Amino acid sequence: MKTIARGNALDLAARFPGILTADARPGYSGWIVEKAHLLEFAAALRDELGYDYLSSVTGVDYLPEGKMEVVYHAYRTTGGPGLVFKVQAQRQDPVEVSSLVSIYPGAELQEREAWDLLGIKFTGHPDLRRILMWEGFAGHPLRKDWKEAYFEEDGKPLKSRWPEGKIVQAEDKNPFGDNVAYPDGFDPDKGKYEPDEALYKALRESQQDEAGLPTDRIIVNMGPQHPSTHGVFRVAVMLDGETIVSLKPVMGYLHRNHEKIGERNTFLMNMPYTDRLDYLSSMSNNFGYALAVEKLMQIAVPERADYLRVMMAEMTRIANHLMAIGALLNDLGAYFTPMLYALEERELLLDIFEAVAGSRMMCNYFRFGGVARDLPEDALEKIKDLFFERLPRQIDELDRFLTENEIVRARGIGQGVLTAEDAIRYSAAGPLLRASAIPYDVRRAEPYSIYDRFEFDVAVRSHGDIYDRFMIRLDEIRQSIRIVQQAVKGLPKGPIQSGKPQYQVRVPAGESYGRVEGPKGELGFYVISNGKPNPWRYHVRAPSFINLTAFGPMCVGQKIADVVAVLGSIDIVLGETDR
Amino acid sequence: MYGKGILKSLGVSARHFIETYLDDIRWLGRKRYGSPEGIVHRASKKGRGIFTVQYPEEKIPVPEEFRFIPFLVYEINSNGEKFYRCTSCGICAKVCPPQCIWIVRSSDPATGRPIPDPAEFYIDADICMNCGLCAEYCPFDAIKMDHNYELASYGRAIFNKEMLGKPVAYYEGIRPVNAAKENAARAAKEAVRAARAEH
């Protein structure tokens, strides 16, 4: 596995004297940028050095040092390792850092998230509102001094469980449920509380005025209870007649602060929690997290385990894409027939997961340094039957069933277009990016695990419309079938775990970023360890969340009826969007 | 020709419909619904017609690794007394991600020293996330994951030691391969210990 090379042959410190210093903390890499020169540096990074894709933006609270840090991961869409740069600021309330939205519009939702959860104010952000929490929420929960309701200890395992584990239920501790705090001056019972005022104001501000007859605009809310939003997701649209003038996604209804839970958990405990992010593709989530922690622990994975991991990850991709295609067709009005045909094959994949990992969706199969258990006796036979005989046939049938259908084509072709430039600007990832003619796939751009051994093509389509996003998923299923076929043939014998299985792993201090090409796009885990049993910081770069940055721009100018189709073609899972 | 694609699509759905009945005719005389072979065939590489299983009349057999809510394994001696394998070492409580396992260790009333037997053992099954880490890391094969997934209830499901306990025979019934492996490993360990004791 390649690590991010410091400087990358370019002497960055010499190019930006006084602005840039190498991050010299043990276990850390990348560069620390002077706060005042952030915008200047980011512009040069994009225009001179070609790092055109800002993948991840997040914050870290270094409470003992009295500092807050914003961490950026930038990549080139032509491939290769990334560049990590950080900005540090004194820890206060709020911390102020300049916003990068003017240079990388893909940072928009991520900066809002960092503001919401960490209280980092990005000056110059066009629409800095809370995104996952509601307006009446007191504090910024990812700050280290923020404590949740029923707080017991900073880290698990909790001392109350053993050896004197007298069971106490949360509802007995606080029978009246009166542990809700509001920010100063906020009282939902008194005065006028208009939760959506700020949202509607932002909608009005983001519309582009055009010359012509002045007409009335109306605001329509779709969701959160709506079958076509794929979960509890809400879209606020401003309409001119039937045409969309501006659109804002509203999310957080399924927010559970996965990252805070992750920081309370031990490293191993996080593994089953990652299943619950994108619950349709839990194996890929396991994969990304395992890679990030293994990078920190510097342990290698046995060959057989690597093969099993790749097989499982590709099966997950197929299962996810089948679901995505089915759901998209549902949104287009093909009520449940294509969905159920797709689910049939997905069901067989889940049967394999159940036999191998023990659970259909919450697989929890990966461990640091390997996988949890070997294939049971008959599983390989099942996989062979499925991948050499049934699945290729059924995918061809699905193709025959849908691709030439005039209704699918009429609803898809030329609708919801995302141009190549916009796809990069908005940090779109996965099928969304590749359908817009950018052949960027982490499996190729920066191969992890053993992906460099397999023969497969990076699926790419050129129009960036709904139809291409549908087609590219079929293409990717076919490529994944190829990979699994090769993996089944090459599956070696041997151990599946390096070293003894341990429930309490020792993770040296440092930071690491593990990223995989998840079914929905680049899935990254940014983990910081300070040598203790619990991670100091645990951040998920969630593709379903960041892909929504491009949702608004894709819909402007479309008709209201196309919103569900565009959303269906992005393929979001709310477990991951809201985390 | 416009509409050809739609006709093709309709052809595919019609095929699914017709294949189901063709399969029924091919299976004349054999039981296609409600029998294990029928369930397996419908979802096999040969299956082309209907795919669904009519739960709860038909149930898909669960594989050995399937996991759902832990239980405690106990052994029964010739007098019919129960002996839990659990030594209340607390590893399962420490590894449990949602921290739903509560154990009270028992101690010798005379000396006050802890003895390897849990006084109380609770699992809050409403919080349990079925991850299986407790069973995976238990060094005494004392806690295992169950196969019974029909646990819907009106109340709060907090299981105590009595409700969690299941005999070894039950465990060997639902997970024969794993149980055989573990028994062999334990026998090997015993043999090593016996050999060492002789020296």
C-alpha cells in the first residue's frame, strides 16, 4: 500500500515559503498551511499543481493543545496519491477559518457539517447553517468537551458493566426525559419559532435572477416522509411554474452522531457500527475502516484474506447497484417490477453474506489484519454457481428489460445533466463522477488491497445524465462479476488473519486516511489515534452525503417531476448521508 | 420502431410469469411449495420462474454462521445440575459495542475472593446489535449466537441468566461444524495439559 508521499517530489515548502510547513508530529503527514494564506494556497494547489478534486474536509478538536484543526484531502482526477493539508486555529467559540467554497464548491456541505458538529465558522461560506442538527440544538457535539445525554465515561468499555453489572435502564435514570438543553435565547415554547426561515431565505438567495416577466415563485417541500426520497430526506425547492429555480437538500433526520459514538468506542467496536452507515453495502464500509486502522497499526493482511475481502467488496457493489437500479426505476414509475427482479439476484448475494459473515446486511466481517472467519464448505460452490452461471445471465436479462425501454430513455436521456467540470468541482464521486466522463476509480487511481492484480475496466459514460448513471451501474456490475470470477479462480489457501485475534488492539499514535471505492463513491475513513484504546478522532467521508452537493445544481432548470429521478440516479442511503 | 423497447420489456415480464407455471408442470408429482427442495430450487442457478418464499408457512433454512442474540451455553451433569461454561471473566462485556451485557461476578462468601461463575448475567436484547463479537472473543466457548430470529415482543426484552441459558446439545444442534472444531481444540488442550501434568 502506498502512503501519501510528503511533498510528492515537488518541494512544496520552497514553492510556498512562509505559508507551508511540513506536519512533523509523529505519525502525521501532510502540510500545515498558515491560516491567513489558505485561499491563496488552495487556488495555487488547484490551478498550478493540478489537485482539482477536494475529496474530504473535516475538523479535529485538539482539546489538550487548545487547538482546532481543519483537515483537507485533495487529489488529482488523473490519479495518484493525494495531498493532505491542514489549517490550525486557536480553540475558541467559534473558531474562524476561511471557506474554500469559492475554489472548491464541493466543500459546501462538508464545511456546513464541520460548523454544525465542531463549531468551526467558515468565513465566506455562502450558506453556513446547521446541517445535521436542528437550530434548537445547544453546542457542537463533536467538540471534546461536549457530553451527550446519559453520559457515563469518555470511552468504552464502561466500568458499570463488569464486575458489578447491576443493570440500569436509561429510562429509569431519567424518567421524565428532561435532559434537553437549548441554546441561549432559544425557547421553542415561547415566542415565534420559525425553523425553516433560514432555509427559505437561503433558497431565495441562491436563485439566479433572469431577465423576463416577473412571476411568482413558490416553495415546495418534498419529504421527509416521502417514498421517493429513499428514506427520511427532505428537499426544499423553489419553483417558477413547474421549473426548479433553486433546490436545497435538508437532512439530519436519521442523524445519530456516528462519529461521536465512534470516538467513544474502541477501535474494534467501531467495525459493526460501520455496517450501519451505508447499510446496503456494509462490506465496503468494513473495508475502508479496516484499511485506515491497519495503516496506523502497520500490519499486513494474509493473501487469502485479501482475496476474500475483494470478493466480498465486489459482491457488495453488485448488490448495491442492483438495489440502486431497482430504486431508480421505481422513481421513474416502473412500479416494483424491475425492483423485484433486481432484488432476486441481490437476495442470492445476501444468502452468501449470511453463510460467510453470519448476517445478510450487517456483515461485520472484516477484522484488523484479516477477516473474521473463513468460507464455510459449500460457500465457494454457491459463489461459483452464482457468478459463472446465474448472475451474468440475469444481468443480461435486466439489460434487455430496461436499456431500450422508451420510457426509461425518455425520462433519462438529457435529464439532470452534470458536466465533467461540475462533477469535479462539486466533488462528486463514484458512478456519479464516472457517468460524467471522468474515469476516476480509486481501485485504479490509487490501488488498495490487491486490486492491482485484477483485470477490469473502469466503467465510464460520457453524457452525465440520468440514463448514463443508470447504464454505468450495469457496466460496473459486469466489471465486478469479472473481478469476482478472477478472485474465485485465484483464491489461495492459507490463514485468514495475521496474528492472533485480539479484542483490544494496540494502535500507535498518528493519523491515517483509508479510502476505498465504495459502491456509491469514494468512501474514506479518517482516523486519529493517540495511543489509547479509543480513537481520538474518527471521521467518515460519506459519498452519499457529499454527492448531494451536486444535487441542487443538477436540478436547476429541470421540471419538478424530475427531482425524484435525479435523486434516484445519485443513489443515496440515508444511514450514510445523516450518519 | 418506437415502442419496441417497451414490448421487449413486457416480453421479459411475461417470460417470468410463464416460467413459473412451466416449472410447476415440471415439478408435477413432487412438492414444489412448502418443501426444502422446492425452496432451494427456486433460488438456485436453475430457477427461472417464481423466486419468493411464503413466510411463515415456508422458511428459508438459516446457514450455520447465522447469528441472532447471544445465549449462554451450559452443560448438564449426570445429576441433572446445570453448569454454565461462563467464568464471568468479563471479556464479552468489554468487547460489546453497544455495551448491552451486564455481569455481576460472584465471590466466595468465606474468603471474599471472586469465583469463576456469574452471579447475574443480563443481556439487553433491545440494545444488542447482533454483531457476534462476544461469541467470537469468548475464550471459554460459553456465549454463542442463536439462530432463533422470531423474537418480536410487546415489552422490553431484557434477558437474565435463566432465559439466556441453553444446553450444549442445542448449540451442537445449530452449529455442528463449529462445535466439532471447538470440541477438538479443547480436547487437544486438555491432552497437552495432561501430558504436562504427568511430567
